Amino acid sequence: MTAPLLEVEDLRVDLRTPRGTAHVVNGLSYTVGPGETVAVVGESGSGKSVSVLALLGLLPERTATVTGRALLQGEDLLTMAPERLRRVRGPGVGMVFQDPMTSLNPVLTVGRQLTEGLRAHGPVSKAAARARAVELLGEVGLPDPGRAVDRYPHELSGGMRQRVVIAMALANSPALLVADEATTALDVTVQAQIIDLVERLQAEQGTGVIWITHDLGVVAGIADRVLVMYGGRCVEDGTVDDVLERPVHPYTRGLLGALPDLATADDADLATIPGTPPAPTDLPAGCVFWPRCPVRGDARCETEQPPLAVVGAGGGELPHRAATWCAEGEAS
Amino acid sequence: MTQLPAPGATPAAPPPAEPLPTTTPARPRWRETLGLLARNPTAAVSATVLVLIVLVAVFDETLAPYGPNEQDPSLQLQPPSRDHPFGTDEFGRDVFSRVILGAGTSLRVGFLSVAFALVVGTLIGLVAGYYGRWVDDTLMRLMDVLFAFPAVLLAIAIVAIRGAGPANAILAIGIVYVPIFARVTRASVLGVREEVYVRASRSVGASDWRLITRHVLPNAAPPIIVQTSVSLAFAVLAEAALSFLGLGPRRPNPSWGLMLADGRGFIEQAWWYAVFPGLAIVVTVLCFNLLGDGLRDVLDPRQRTLMAGGGR
């Protein structure tokens, strides 16, 4: 395997809150190779967004404590000098934020915001920056980019704004693109366009992608690997086929089981996972999932935290791993 | 029925893949703001009156029928008449002319002191709010110390140390208002700083300077603008108070505050001597306050939507 683009090791994020310390990310490790797409899935509050914000130092300094290592092309993002980190933001890692309504500054035109990244990383003339902005808007499929570039965010629809946000992240051709619910607000046709665009970038420039989503349909379409997060931990990871076709962790199974499909009868109740995710200020001892787990097949569930261990036949370069006591014997 | 009528849809143009929304015409935000302001009667009238007052202050020499210190001993303390519409004072000077000539002093002190407070206070608030931590603590505790003194007392103390005169009055009033601007700015910055677009801009590598000037300040500006307008009212009042106490512009220069102070001694024989400069102060202060209220309504995005919607 070629050297990974991003190597995250034992990432932990604690946030100080009025109700005590919230352990939002608890020992997350993964790698992203060049041209590879890693999908991070999990419920709201499972620590997906925080884990990627932490990489770029975008969490509020006074409340967040980040430990671990995150090597981007061999350089640790977490210990990097602020000015160096600023240079990495953009060309190193581009980030797409999830809420298109609040991710754009209401008082600046689309073009000004798009070119901000370009002009932050070296002298670019106004005309050249504008030309690039128009080009980028065209690439993300915005109609009439020559006119859209001079518009203000409130003059665009939600879907159009989201595409501007995506274009902003792509402006510096980042080595790693982090998309936090990037297409959740878009309708499926636009979503498909964006996915095409990202896949083309990956093919052309070897961009690595971290795709945070709870849309398992998108995951199946674009991801090479899947990482399932729950309670700030990775509970299962592996190739798309392994995780989606042969899920091992009871949580992953629940997540997949909760997917409605068109064949489901209209009056049938939707399948759910009972209960709510644990509060990060008060994580259960043992397996983070046990209070909601339908299996609880092992005495250690409530007391001992299961390690992320290789399951199934896999092994090799992309092992299928799961953190559960209930896998043994079932995975074959 | 083959097709539902689409409410509000333009019948002629076939919809493209995704039409550009046409709810808001593409025009700059400040023009929209001015338009809304013009439709707010109170604010519009206040703004007009203020413009008139400024014009009077600018063309005071041309407009005033008499010089500021033209005395006519035969016309002491005369009631308002055709020749002297606001009457005369104890030296036979024309009160009307002196009110006109005093406008410049009052407004100059007001504008300059507020400009000073605006620049210094906003800068302090921006830095404190944006950087937070010890920078914030240090700057804001300093502001608290300034804030702890009653405003006029602090201004009197500053003038007492530096000596009376218009320049020191400006400085004193300016310093008094610095903490107000610092606090308003900081509070506004604290909110804007956490906006996703600031984070998004940081995530593409924008520098602190860029974030502050392009993203934080413009979005934090509305409360600061309103504060400016309200402070102008207070500053005109403070100038009057300092002059009244003999700490501002010196006699015989015309100043509304000074005239009020001098007229007070003759209030029983010659009400016009104190009332007309007093009225000038009241009208100016009232207009600044009302304009501030109007600006606040217009610059509040929620109110703005309501008003824009109602107007169409």
C-alpha cells in the first residue's frame, strides 16, 4: 500500500461543558489513502463532525482538548504551528460544512468568498481570481456562473449555496477533502452531480476524501471504506462490501435495518433502534452501545470495553474490524 | 384539469433546470437599508432635520443675520421680534444668530468625540471579542474601570486635569464613550465569531486579519451603527453639560450649553434667552435618538424581513 495521505491515531477530543467534560471522540484511528474515499457514518452526536473539525484546529480553543496524532502527508496537524496550519487549510485539507444557510457570509458576494481561499495562499490578481471563481461555480454545476459570482448568498437557494460552499473547499485543489454532510441538503440529481465531480477530482488529482454522512445510499455509491462511529468510538470499519453486506456490530446492523425501502408496506412501522445515543458527558462503562443493544450476548458487555478487532476472513490490507463482544462465532 | 395554476410563477418563461430565485432584486445591501429607512416616517423625518441642522452649522456665517458678538447696548434682553426672532441677551446680542453659530461648536464636539470613541472602542471590542482569553480579560477589565465612573464626573475629571477648552471636551467625552463602544462591539463579535462562515473561511486558510475585517466586523456592525447614532445624542448633551459647567468652549464663543448656562440667570425676565438654545439641544438630541431607533429596526434582519414583506 502506498503511504497514506492522512493517518489518524488515537484521536481524542474532550469538550468542557457546564455539565462536565464531554468525551466526544474517544480513541479514533483510521487512515485515508490518496484517491481513497472513507465514509464516516453514525447517528447525530456520535462525534463525526467534531472528529474532523479537530483535525484542522477549528474547535474553540478554550473548551476543546485534542490529543492523539493526525499525520497529513507525514506532518502532525495537531502539533503544527498556527501559521503552518493556516497554510495547510485550503491546499492541504479542504472542508465542506454541513449547513449551507450559515456557511456563507451574508455581506460578501459569492465570488469574494470563493476567491478568499485562493488569495489567502499567494498573490492572485483580482481578474484571475474571478475567472477561477466562475470556473469553479461551473464545475459544481451552478447555472449561469458568470452572473452567480456577483450575487449575495441570500439571493441563492439552499442547494445553490451548498454548491458554493463545496466550490470554496475545492478552490485550492486540496489533497484531502472533508465533506461534512455535504450533499444532505441537496436533491438527488444535484447530489449525483457533486459525487461525480468529487470522483473526477479523485481520479485526476488523487484527492483523498472523508465523507461524513448518515445517508447509507451515498455510502454504498462512493465509499471505498466505511467507518461506523458510535459514542465517539469507531465500532466497525472495513470495506464497503464488508460493512454493508456483512455487518458484525449490532449497531451497524441496527443502522442498516433502520433503512426504509420502497418495498416496505405503507402502514408498516419503520424499524428503529430503541433508546437514544449516550450523552458524551456520561458514557457507559463497557461497550458504548450496550444500553441499547438488542443482543447483549456476553457477560463482558456491561463492564469491559471491547477492542476493535479483526473479524471475518479478511485481514490483509483492508481488514474488517469491529468492536463488539458479540461477533465471535457469528462472523464467518 | 391538466395543470395546477402556479401561484406567482411567470407564465412566459419555461423554467430552466434551476432558475435563479428572483425574490430579491440584485442591489447592494446599503441601498436596501436606505430604502427601508426612508419608509420609516420617524427615522426619515429625524434624518431630514439632522441634515438641516448640519447644513445650518456649515453655512452658519451666511445664515446668521448678526455676528456672534455684535452688541447693541440699547437692545438688552429684548423679547423676540421681527429683527431678533429669538430675542436678545443681556449684552444686546442676537440669540437667533448665536444659536445658529453655536450649532457648529455643539455638532463638532459631538461628531469628533463620538468618532474618537467609535474608532478606539470598536478596535478594543474587536480585539477583545475575537482573541478572547487574557486579551479579552485585560481589555474589558480596563473598560470596566472606565465604566465604573459616572460619565459626566469622568469627563469633568479629564477636563479638570487637561484644562478647559473644546479640544479637551472632545477628548473627555470621547474617552467616556470608549467603553460603551468596546462592550457593544465585543458582544456582537462574540456572536459573529462562532458563525459557520467564519469557520468556513478559516478552513480555507484565511488569516486573522482577513477574518476580522471581511467577516467579523461587517456582520457585527449593525449594533455599532445604532450605538453611534444614540451616542451622538448623548455627546451633544454632554457638550452642553460641560459648557454649562464652564468646562467646554469658553465665553464669548457661542455654544448651546454656554448660552443655556448664561440664560438661566435671566429666566424670569427673558425666557427666550435660555429656551431657544435649550430647544436646539432638545431637537438635535431627539433626532439622533429617533434615527438610532429607526436604524435599529432597519438593521435587525428579522424586523427587516417583516418590513420588506409588508411594504411589497
